[in-house]
Amino acid sequence: MAGAVVLMTLVGGLATFSGPLLGAFVVVTIENKLGEIGNALAQLSGIDWFATLGDSVTLVTGAIFIICVLAFRRGIMGELASRWAKH
């Protein structure tokens, strides 16, 4: 459970109060809708493996963690704040 809290904080962003809240919403929504997303991808692509995504929540959560660490170092709110400050 502690890993999920860290993931939620990293996804949302560390520097703001709203970042971890947004991160929690995103992570929980993805975990809850992953089966539906997988089934839709399986129907669209014809690749049956996508239908098993609902059973692979840990794998997908790990992939989200890696993407956030590599691409969004400041989290969603940090990236939005950075872009907002540039304008």
C-alpha cells in the first residue's frame, strides 16, 4: 500500500497539495478501469493479450511509475505549473 501512495504522489506532483490528490484520482481510476480498457483494446486491435490487462494491475502500475519517473519528473501538476509559468 505504501508503494501506491508514493506512486500517487509522483504521478500528481510533489510540490503542491493538489498534486497527490490528482495522482490518487488518476491511479485509482486506471486501476478500476483497466479491465474495461484492456477489453476495448482487444476488440479494436484483435490482440487477445490486451483482454488480460485487468489481471495485470501491478504490471501496469509499474509501467506508469517508470513513465512518470522518466518523462514527468515534476508530476502532472508540476508540469502544468511549469507550462503555465512560461506563458
